[in-house]
Amino acid sequence: MQEPAHPSSSAMLFERNDALVVEAFRRGEFDYLEGVGEVSEADFFRAITAKKVLEKLADTYPSPCQKHDVPLWVYIAGDISMRFHGVHQFNAFTYVIRSGGMINAFGPAMGHKATHPATGDVSLSCLGFNNKNEYDRQTPCDQDYLRTMAKRTDAELLTTWFNRDVTGIFKQHHAFDPQGIFIGDASYLFVPDNAHYEGSSRMLFDEHNHPVSSKTVSREQRARCVWRRCYKFISLIHTNRSGDFFIYGVVKVVAGREHECPLLYRMVEQFVEFHGKGIIKKLILDRGFLDGPNIGRCKLQWGIDVLIPARRDMDIYEDVVGLAKAGALDFKHWVQQPPPGKSVPLHRPEAIRKREEARQRTLAQRKAKADADAKTSTSSEVLFRSEVAVVAGLKTFASCPVPLDAIVNKEVDADGNEDYWVLLSTSPVADPYLAAGTTHCVPPSKSGIAN
């Protein structure tokens, strides 16, 4: 099968049929194999090359080397290609380069496919870049080059490069949506229990992967806990109201024991310093980031409105819930609209596909169990309706220098019992439906650091 002279970028549809493929292999019906992601990856690299994105990334990369036998853009492209295929081990590069689209995207500078005249076998032939090759090579660079380059790059310089230069390239190419919605997040990154993971923390986690203190946990709870080594990944994620995409704007990896709250606000300050005001317009945070002075600073200094849940032990929560129970608020019925269905990408790594299949099976089992419980249960936990109201201009969050609007969410179960959760906003809330729908939040009692 010969490659077309002008590769097409038109859409292709694939249907999974393992039995058909295996039987065709047995009959010897295949003359040529092409990875599912080969064309889409080649198109991706052609697009970013045409806009000089790879060139800009290479020009700003904090390389540890004074001399480069292999161009930096090759290292960056190789790293992107491995992430495209969902692999992280550098020794897999030799397989990725064969099944991916880098060769087709970059042409002879990267390599070309050659057909053996006697056997008809297709292999790669690459010239390399440093004119030091005495033998034929089947990869444009050695996988050990990628590994050593990654290992030698300073971690702090790499993080600064992403937060300043890479995000700056996103800005140059108009990647930021005018709505300016960003989400602050902190997640635990678990690693093997090996002390050689520099800067990691060994912490005690419960069965839900929430950290607990070994001094305060009961003996019964301790039996369900496990010690795990981890880092904490803190990020500012950019998206739009419909959740069509997401982009990491600022990232930071720290020890698992580090508190995420002060670090996130420093990251917001860093983003504004690097990229200017007006990009972040609304910042949606978890209650772990409750900090009155910094919330006020976001509003007053940087023009960023914050939307964040209130804790139940806060005066502002008790005030608005007291008003609600006294009948002083005008509640309106609210139904959360289901999020639009998201298309499944044509190319998904096998590990991700299997995880998604397992997740969907688990979700189906949970839904079936919940439906069965709802039919037979008289428990007060069965949700009957949701209502929402707004209280404007509150100043009872004393440490916050700006007035807040509270979006009060009332959930009523089948027995008439009421439960409340509250969102705080530094921007005036004219439409509580819009404010509640922006977050797709859960009540603060169920929120926390993601796993």
C-alpha cells in the first residue's frame, strides 16, 4: 500500500471489531498497517509547525545544554508524540515513532519509510541530525537522548517556562476564551513508596483517598487507612461555560503536605504578572481556598471575580441560612440542565479506553442501585426538589474587604427535610440560575481536593 502524495486531513470513522480484525490477520489480508492516530497526529504537528509553535517552544525552553547535536524542537516534538499516545516510558519512543505521525509531518528531516525490495517489509530510515551516525538508524534520535534531556532540565525552570512562555504562546494564538473562566484545583499525585522521589510526602489516607491525621483518627477508622507517598499538583485550568475544552494556565507540583491555599493565590498573581489583567475574569474555587484577604485582593487589584462555597461554620453561612429558614428569601425552583454529550476522540490510548469502559460499568451499576434504592427507600436523603435564592451585599465575612453576594441553594427531600449550601460571589448576581449553572458544583459538604 503506497502512501498518498498529498495526505488528506478529512475525517475518518473507525468501528471496533476485534473478531473481524483477528480473523483477517489469520487469512493474511493485511498488506499495510497504520496507527489510528497517525493521520491526526501528523495533522496536529503540521498545524503547530505552520504557526511556528514548535519554533517558539524551542527558542524559550530552559535547556541544560550549551550545545545541541539534536535540535530542541525534535526533543519537544518527541515528548509531545509520546503524550499523544499516552505513554511515559522513554524506551517506548521507538514504537511510538513507528505508529505515530511525526515522520509524515516533518518529512525527510525526520525520516522516511522504506520498503525492503526482497521481503516487502516496511521500516524507517532516519539520517539523524549530528552527522555522527556510522550505522543505519530507525529513529530520528535515540530514546536515551529524550530521557537524559528530561532528567537534566531543572524542575523549577521547567515550571516557570510552562507558566510564562508556553502560556504566553497560548495567548499569542488566542487560546483564551473571552469569558475568562478559570478553575483553581489541587490534586494528590500518588507515587510508589520510594524515598528517592525527591520532595514527596508520606501521608495517611482514608478509603476515599482523603488525608487524615494519625493522631486523631479512631482505631476503627485507622484500620481502613493506608500510608501513601504523594505530591500535590496545583493548577489554574481555563475553560468556558459549556466546558468544551480546558487549558492549563499555571501549574505547580509541591510536596503533598504543602497547603494549597497560599500557593494558588501566588499562582494567580504570577499569571497576572506574566500575562496581564483581563484574561482571568472569573475564578471558581473549592472551599479549601477560602481566604478573605486574598479573595478581596483578586477583586480589587486584578479585577478577578471569585465564586467559592462557604463553610457551614462561617458566620455568613449561618446568617443567610437563618434568613432562609425564617422565610425572608425568595426561593425559585431550579433544575440543573444535563451537560451536553461530549464526542469521543477517534484516537484514545488503550489504557485510557479500558479505564473509561470500567468507569462506565461502575457508573451503570451505581445508577441501577440508586434507582432501586429510590423505589424502596423512605429515607429523607431522596432529593425531591432544588431551589435557589440570592442575598446581595453581605459583609459578614469580616476578613474579606469586598461585599459578597450569596447564592443560597436549598435541597428538599421527599419527607420535606431541608438542607442548605451556599456559594459566595464577589460579583453581583443578577441571575441565580446562571450563577448556579456556571459551576456545576457539588455542595461544600461533598467537595474537597480531587484524587
